Amino acid sequence: MNVRQALRSPSNFNIRLEYSGKNYENVSNRSNKFWACRSNGDGTVTVTWGRMRSEGTSIVKPFSYFVKKVSEKLNKGYVDTANPYGFAR
């Protein structure tokens, strides 16, 4: 499921966004982070974030947190790993 589908169907989703940290100003800056969100089916989501190849840190938040944060992450350069080319395929 991609981000757009999760926003329409908040009851059952598992999203993972990844960020390589590559940019034109500083090519050597490679963050390699992830941000993942899974619905709990009760109006809350479990959010996990951290460095790639790590277990990360998790916290439970209301669904409204997902709606706000996912757009922030996409604007920062994170890529939806289910749909790495953006919303439209």
C-alpha cells in the first residue's frame, strides 16, 4: 500500500519512507534514515524511525499525527518505498 492509499483507508496500512540524504549542495551528506508507520486498527498508529539497518525507535500516536507527518517527510525528500517515483505511477 502506498501513502495515498493509506490516507484514504486509515484502518489497515503499513508505510515505510526512506531518505538517503543526498542533495546537490553537499553530496557527502548521506543520512540513510527511515520513517515507518503502521496502523493499529483503533485510530492510532505505531511510528518507527531511525537509521537504516537499525531497529529504530517506536512510539504510538493518533492517526492525525500520520496525516501531518507524512507530508512533512515527503517534502523533506523521503521516498515512499512502496511507490518510489511519487504518488502517480
